[in-house]
Amino acid sequence: MIIENNQNKRPDILLFINGIPIVLIELKNAADENATIRKAFDQIRTYKAAISGLFTYNAICIISDGMECRAGSVSAGFSRYMTWKSADGKKEASHH
């Protein structure tokens, strides 16, 4: 749980390197038809507003609805989050 300015938030997954939060991953439940990749993105926007200190050193944000996965920078809009690619970099890994 992250507490900042009397806001309590619990991101799904945080990757720390030497105690610094570098990667935030927001996951939505694939079994929930209302859980979309857009809602994962909106959740990250909520975190940026409520616990902005978490993003000071952030290198990448990852969003997934269980079927699709995208990655983007902390300042990227939804359209700039790019799909996960396969090892050869040519195919979208999310759609296999």
C-alpha cells in the first residue's frame, strides 16, 4: 500500500530496483467483461493524481486486461501505449 497526502492506494505490481519504484503494472481480471485495458490505463491515471510521488523515477507502466498487454511511459496517453511484441518483434504477442 502506498500512502501519500492521506490517500491510500494499492497498485497491483510494483518493480523496485534498489528501493526505487521503476515499473508499475496494472492488471484487470480477464474473466470480468467490464475489465478493459482502458480501465487499467485509467487506474494508472488515478494513481498519478493521488500518489504522484510514486512516479518520480518511473521508467515504464504496463497495463493488461488478461487478453492484451501494452506498455508506455508515465506521460503517455492511451493511444501511445504500445502492444507487447513477440520475441522476433514482428507479431503482437497479446493476440496469440
